[in-house]
Amino acid sequence: METTDLHGLKIDRGARRPRSTNPALGRILSAALIVVLAAGAWFAYGKLTAPTIVESVRVAPPMSAAASGEQSVLSATGYIVAAHKIEVASKVNGRVSWIGVEKGDKVRADQLLVRLEDDEYRAQLQQATGQLQNLEARLAELVHGSRPEEIAKAKADVEQAKADLENSKVTLDRTKALVKEGVLSNQSLDDAQAKYDGNVARVNSLQRVLDLAVIGTRKEQIDQIKGQIEQARGLAAFYQTQLDNTLIKAPVTGTILERNVEKGEFVTTGFVGDKGAKGYVVSEADLRDLKVELDINQNDFSKLKSDQKGIITTDAYPDLKFKGIIDEISPEANRSKATVQVKVRVLDPDDHLRPEMNATVAFYNEAAGQKADSTKLTVVVPAAAIQNGNVFQIVNGRVKKRAVTTAASTAQGVVVEGGLIGGEDLVLNP
């Protein structure tokens, strides 16, 4: 750079900014800023150093193997199902005229659930009943035979016919004599003979009627009417059953799981379409008879057997435990899942359990528990206190991480074989 250019550069000392006219105000603002920053730092420090509130549990003293509970050999998760779910259907076709239950209602056996329209079935029953009464009256008439008045009338008819026959006999004899003398023609004789023969036939016919009235009806006729009565009685019973079936009742005591129809909808016993008639009216189950449906991996299936017991828990109520026992083992495996279906009956269900609720079953081996050394003392802690083989022990207000050696799970918790002696305070949550 040229020397002349350097001499040309200078600082204007007179162009300085004017100083504040109130220096005390600046000092006050600076002090206030320092106080605010100090308070914020103290608050942040308090938050960072504040103790964490935790949920803790004190480990119980060592107990015997028998007191610690049965050891779990397998734990599996599945769903609660009703042991017997019933879809209550109608035996006859008809339109719903009344429905008296809602979803979740408790019903007793034979309680009326749904009523169908019954006008047609009542008319059919009335017709069949009338036909039956008609045949029964006819049978009574045949069994009791003719009345005395009818027999008397038949006798009178026979006597009258005999009198006419006697008169026609006299006329015939007189006509023969006159024809022989040439007074009357042969035509007159033929007429007299025909009248006499007619009267003879009439006497024989009326005599037969009288004999039948006195003897009574033939056994074959009575048996025929009896057969017709049995047929009519069966038809009347059928229509009575059809009429009774318009009243749909609960087959067992239980709880309504689903209501499938509304008033005015048509119920059928035949083919059911997606938007057509309904095949059943409600579904029902006895919620005192529940099972847990499990899919057991084939690799673990050997650990289970029939009538093996277990403890059932649910995610909805983790603190509640229910006793269970294997009630059903599928005779075949599921090839695609490589599992075997097992159903565990809930021995002591209550209102907390619902079908389709997920549940976990911890199976234990009673025989192994009986063979365990009852003199050996073990420490049992809740499963929530163990995280990846470690526990967090509270010592003088601080938390220390300790490794533990665990064994099988029991109904009381997890058995700890090493790392704890009992009496320690452990963190449960968080």
C-alpha cells in the first residue's frame, strides 16, 4: 500500500456516542437480570437433583420350597371362551312380534326370549282339532250302537213290510184264479206277481236292517275309525307343537351374548342370506362355565398332560388369580402353526372374566413340588422387581443395581437362588 494512503487514514475522535444520561438505571437492570438468571439456575438444579419417587417392595424372609408355591413349568397366553356357546334358533318360520332380552341380560332356563306371529299356526290347530272331534263323535256312535228308538222303528218297518207282503200274496192268489177263469188277462197276473216279489225283497231288506241294529257295528268299521282318529290326533299334536314353537325360550341358564333380531324381522329354519331372514335370534352362554383356549408350541407340548393344573391371570385384572385345570387337548396338531390346542377350564370364575378376554396360564407340576426339598430355604420376589437378571436395591435413599440368579416361577413370584438374602428393599416401578 502506498505511504500517502496510510497518512490519509485517521480516526475522528470527536464522533463518539453520547453516554447514558441515567447510569443508575443501567445498574438496576443488570442486577435484576443477574437475579433472574440465578433463580432459573437454582430451579433447574433442583429439578435435576430431586430424588425420584419409586414404588418399592421389601423382600420377605427366606421360606421353604413348599411354602413358596408350585414351580411353573410353562406359561402360555390365549383367550377366554365360553365352554358351550349356544345360538338359539327358531324351529318354525315366522316374523318377530316381540323380543324381551338385551345383550348382557342374565336369563334362566325356559325363560321366554322371543315371540313370533302365530295367527296361521292357531288356525291350523283349530282345523285339526275340529276334525279330531268329528271322528271321535263318529267312533262313539259306532261303539254305542243303535238307540232303542231306532231298533223299535226298524221292527215297525219290518212288520209293515210283512203286512204288505201278506196283502200282495192274497191279491196274487185271487188274480191267478180269475186269470184261469178267463176274467182277467195275463198282464194282471204279471203285475200281481211283481208286486208280491217286491214286497218279499222289501221284507228281507228291512229284516236285515233290524238285525244290524240289534247286533251293532262291525269291528272292522270301528278299527277304521280308530285309525283315522290316531291320524287326526297326530296332526293336531303337530300343529300344537308348531304353535308352541312360536315362543322361543332359553335352553339353559346363562347370559345373552348377542341379540340377532329386531321386532318385525323374519326368522327362518332354512337357508339364510346376508340380508335376508335370520337363522338364529340370540346367542347365549353360561359364564360360570369358562375355558382358556391356548395354542401350545409343539416343542413345549411334552411339558403338559391331562388334568394338569395352572394359575390363570388376565391383563385386565393382573392382581386376580384363578385356578384352572387342563380339560381338553386337541387330538390333532395345527400344521401351519406347529401348535396343539389346549383348553383349560376355569375352576372358580367370577364376574371379572369375559369371553374373548386375553389370559395367561402358568402351568405347574404338582409332582415336582411334592418331591422338592422342604428344608431348603429360598427367597421369592415379585416378577416386576427383576429386570434382565438384575434387581434395583434401595440403600440409604439411593438405588444400587444387583445381579441375581433366578429359578422357576411360582404362584408367589420368582424364586431367587442367589444375590438376595431377604429383607432388602427393591424397586418395582419405574
